[in-house]
Amino acid sequence: MKGRIHSIETFGAVDGPGIRTVFFMQGCPARCLYCHNPDSWKTDGGKDIEIEEIVHWAVRGIPYYGNKGGVTFSGGEPLMQGEFLIQAMEALKKEGIESALDISGTYVDEFTHDALAACDLVLLDIKHPDPERFEIITGRNQDTLFEVIDMMNELEKPCWIRHVVVPDINDTDEDIEALNHFIERIHNIQKVELLGYHTMAVNKYGKLGITYRLKGVPPMGGEKLQHLRSLVKLPADAVSRVSIETK
């Protein structure tokens, strides 16, 4: 079976635990204001890849994974290729390689549940806890996010929460308190990451002829981001292996 891929990153260190091989899958239903891979939106972009190629790339990294690393499927939105992911993760499991899914909660289909069941870890990007602002940021309804969370809870799937903080959009103390309240509904949280907005993709939008809707918004300041990180609270019933990102 063939999948559609945007790019591959070896020795990834920010998309899950340990050293990872990251497969950025092609296609995404969302149009996030701060997306740094707009060239991954179209489902007919990128290039074809076979399950065997996924395994080949992943196996090359085994000496570096240690007991924490593995493979992460990011995007785009990887769940748009759920059937392919299921087969790929099953093939990786046979090689003793763990898989993580880096998802946005903006897409659900008949393969979503089984794809979540097949992975070892979910990296869930909470765009915004408020439904109206979620839709402004992503162009998508928040209902799919709740569907994904319900499936994760049913499966008791380990989870990292990721949240991009953008100046004047979700960078207040109240915004973080709203995030704290929102993630109380999610089981098995192992980590909460606040990620600062950056402008490294602005030139890419120009080359693609796409309007960058956050033009003029500055990168997230490190001092303020550190303050906001100090406000993050893990759910009371979170598992014992939890941490709050403080880098």
C-alpha cells in the first residue's frame, strides 16, 4: 500500500521522546493561521511512499533510538492517511520500533480509532480550548477534536499535549487557565508543552502565493512564554510520569 509523504526528518529531537525518525505526511484539512508547512496541505502534493520504505528509513535509526526514541508520523494531518498508518505502524512494531502520532484533532474517519490504537503515543496539538477561536485558527469545527479525545480516553492512550502560543491570540494568563481546564478531560497525559510562535515560514507562503494572515505578528517572546509555562497545571489524575515543558 502506498502513502503520500511531504518529507522525512532523521535525528528528530522535538517530535516525541528521544531521537526519532519523523515522517511528515501529505494532506491536511485545516488551514491554521500559523502553519509552518502550507506545502503539506494539498493531498496530491508530496510524493508516494511504500510501507517498505517507511520501515527502511526507520530501521536505519535503531542504533540512535535507545529506549525512548522511535518514529513519529506528523504532517500535515497524518490521520488523513489512517489506513496507511495502521499498516505502517504494525510493520514497525514487528521491528521493535515504537510509533507516535502528531495530530491536530481536525480530522476523523473510519480508520481513526484503529490508527490511534496502533500507535504508542499521541502528540495532540490543542489549537485553542474555545470552539469559536479554534475555528478561527484552524478553519475547522472543534467537534472532531472531541471525537479524537474520546477515542484516546477509551484506548487509555499515553498523550503529550502541545499548544502553540501566539501573541495577541492565546498568550494571556486567562488563555492558559482555559487550557488547564480543557485538558482535564484528557486521560494519560504525560507531558504538556507550550511552543512559542515563530515566523520562519513567512517566506514559504510568498513562494507558494498564499497570503500569510499573521503578517506583522512578532515571534513569541521567551520571557513571557516562560511565565505562561509556569501557569500550566497537569490534571489531578494524570499519570505519574508527567512533566511540564520548561525549555
